[in-house]
Amino acid sequence: MSVPDPTDPAVWNELWPELWHRHGDRIEAMDDPAGEAMLRAAALRTGEKVLDVGCGAGSSTVEAARRVGPTGEVVGVDVSAPMIELARARAHAASLHNVSLVVADAQTHDVGRGSFDAVISRFGTMFFGDPVAGFANLARSLRPGGRLSMVVVREPQDDPWLATVLDAVAPFVGGDGLDRVEDYGSFSLGVGEQLDQVLDEAGFLEVDRRAVTLAVRVGSDVDDVVAYLQDEPEIEVVLDQAEARRPEAVASLREALVPHVGPAGVVMESSVWLVTARR
């Protein structure tokens, strides 16, 4: 299996919507704790105008719209047309009229210079081809003193749930198999010092980056989680490297998940970077 190329539009318009169709509820459950931390840090106020970058199916967009109220506005931007349609349906179901949704690449799209009080992003800024240029574009969209609040994934070894998975399969994966998990692009902002430098070069001020550890529900039971992980591109590309030893790798993964089973299902710790900054 080849590593999906995040610069390929098909990843976001075909592969990702298909994965969402199968696992959307699970992905939301895993991402919501980080999204809530992001929104708390954003401290959105009634009447503010907010840009949600990489809004996906729109759960963070809708929640932000509730927080700014009917006198505020939230613009959700995503490169995936199918995900924007899901976000549009979510906003409609919530009877929110202060949401606008745009199919565009936030790293280059002109959303209006000095138009927003806040930019938020829940795992939506990690795939910029040119991070400095992308964040500089977001900085231009903010009014003087405007705020950035986002969450991004840390390096795999610093994220407990992912480290558990990778450590379990490591003895059965040859060569650089484990390294390939980083080829997908999710971890482009995972090195904290590099992330700080990107934001500084993009023109952001008062950058505050902190590791936040959260409990995430990965699935209902071990079988459920193992099936999901074999359907998840970042993990599947690693398991694929086990070749003939794949059954052993899956058995080891299953064993590693057992200690995390409880009344709520399989609950594991995840560590993310929570970042705030000002224009």
C-alpha cells in the first residue's frame, strides 16, 4: 500500500470522505476533546467573526457559531467539497444562519484582509504545502490583535495512543516501516520548536504552545478498534510493511489495547499541541 499524498485532491475529495462515511462518528469522538480545548482557548465572544480552517464536516464550525451568536459569523473553509456538503447539512440541521462554507485552500485563498477576529482550526493546518506562506495568509485575514487558536498532532512518539499502537507492531515491521507513518503529512507541525518558528516567520505574535493530554474514545471494544486501525491509512501503511508477519502484528496490537478497555469502551490518552497566538 502506498502512502496517500495529501497534496492530491483525491485524498480529500475521495479517500477522506469514504473513510468518514465508515468512521465519522468515531473520528468525531476522538477529535472532540481537542476541539473543545481549542474553542476554550479561543475565548470567542458574542458578535465576533471567525474563520474555521480545515472545517471538515463542520462540528467545530457549528459550535463556534453557537458561541458567537446570531450577531456573529463563522466562515468554514475546506479543500474537500464532500466534507463541505456535510458541514452545510450540519449547520442547516442546527438552524444556524450565521455560518458560511467555502470550498477552498486556506493557505492561498483570499478570505479578506483584516476580516476576522479569530482563526480556529481543529487539525486543519497540518497539510499546508508551504506552512509559512499558509499561516501568513491566515495572519493577513485577522484584524490587528486578532487571535489564532488551533490544535495539531504531536510527533507519533509523543502521542500516547499512537505510540502504543506503533510500539505494538514495531517488532514485526521491517526496515523503515514505522517511519512511513509520518509520510502522510499529519505530523508536519509535530516538532514544537519548528512550529514556533513557522508561526514567527508568518508574522504571528505572542505564540503560546502547550502539550495537552486528553482522554479519547477510540472504539467500543478491541475488535472494533483493530478493524478501524486496519482501515486507517496512516496505520494500514505501517501494518502493510509487516507482510507475512502481519497476523502477529495484529495480535500484538490487540494485546496492547486490552488494558485500555473499560465501561466506556477503549479509552486512551492522546497528546496534542494547543497553540494560541495574536496578529
